[in-house]
Amino acid sequence: MITQRLLTRPLTVNRPLLRRAYTTKAPSAINQSIKSDHQALRDAYRHYEDNKNEKKEAQMWANKYIHDLARHSVAEEIILYPAFKTMLGKRGQEMAERDYEHQQVIKEIAFQLQSMKAGEDGFDMKFKELVSIVELHMKEEEEIDLPALDKGTTEADGHQLAEQFEKMKSFVPTRSHPSAPQNPVLQAAAGLVVTPFDKLMDQFRTFPSNQEKKVDE
Ligand SMILES: [Fe+2]
């Protein structure tokens, strides 16, 4: 079972590593981009929880969560984790491998959730399972990976990565595809192939309108 698999490799914050990664520099542009996406995910889930008894509303926020999670995760796999490998040496390689593995678990659970509907038996529990794993993963990125990246790179690197990351999000699939290859080059190609179909499907899915999002902010 997916959760059991994850528990055999628990997501933990390594304190000595965290101390070494600490930096007094201001957070880089890529650090800010990633954290801002994380906050948007936390907000979407909070809105889902607040509207859990209204099926339509709950579904809209769950859709937004999955949509944002899919784009964020694939852009991280294509832009961020390869940067860990090339810019942070052996330690970056280890960080990237751990993150790819966690992303695979996250995508598999997100994929299961996509075939369920808000209000149905099991949906809320499955969504909670996804959110708790995503939260642990985000915490590890925020507390270990991003400070280490900031320490090992320049301000210009941070800006360039942020630009590539934001650009990539507009190309990647908007729904979870756990069977997509994890090799970044192949994945980029796979993403470009499925994106038009995903975008088409999204027209038939409901999302919170800009006005609704503003009211809830
Ligand atoms: Fe992330």
C-alpha cells in the first residue's frame, strides 16, 4: 500500500543538515516561487475544509488543489531537482533522488483522488492522506532543500531558476500522471504531449472563479 511504502522511508527533517543549510542571505527568487505555490496549496485545502459540506464548493477547491499540485510537482521535477544535482554536487543528488521518490507517491495518491468525487465515501480520507504527505514533503523542501540551494547558488541563479520554473508550469500537465517517466527530458516531452488534452478536460471541470478566490482570500 502506498502509505506503508512511504512510512518505510519517512519524511523527516534532519536537524544537523538543517543547521548547515541555514543562511543569512535573503530567500532567493526560486525559494520564494516555491514557497508561494506551497502557500496556495495550503490555502486551497483550507477552503476545501471550510466548504466540506457544500459538495460543489468542496469539489471546486479539491480540483484547484490537484491542478496546482500537478503543475508545481512536475515543474519541480523538471527544473528544481536537476538544479540540485548540477549545482549542489553529491548532496544535491541525494536530495533530488529523495524528492523524486516522494513525488511519485504523491502523484499516485493524487491520481486515485481524481477518479473520486467530493462528498463520496472515502474522498475526504483520501484527500487528507494526500495533503498530509504533501505537507511533509513541502516542509522538507522549505527547511532543508531550499536553504541549501540558496547557500550554494548566486542571486542570479535564483532568478534564472524562478523564471524557468514559472515558465514550465504553463506547459506541464494540469492533472496527475503517475505513469509519466521521471527522467526530466522524457518527462518534459510527455508533459508537452498530454498538456493539450488536460487543458481541454479542464474546461469541463469546475474551479473557483477569480471573484470567489478574492472573496476567500
Ligand atoms: Fe514543492
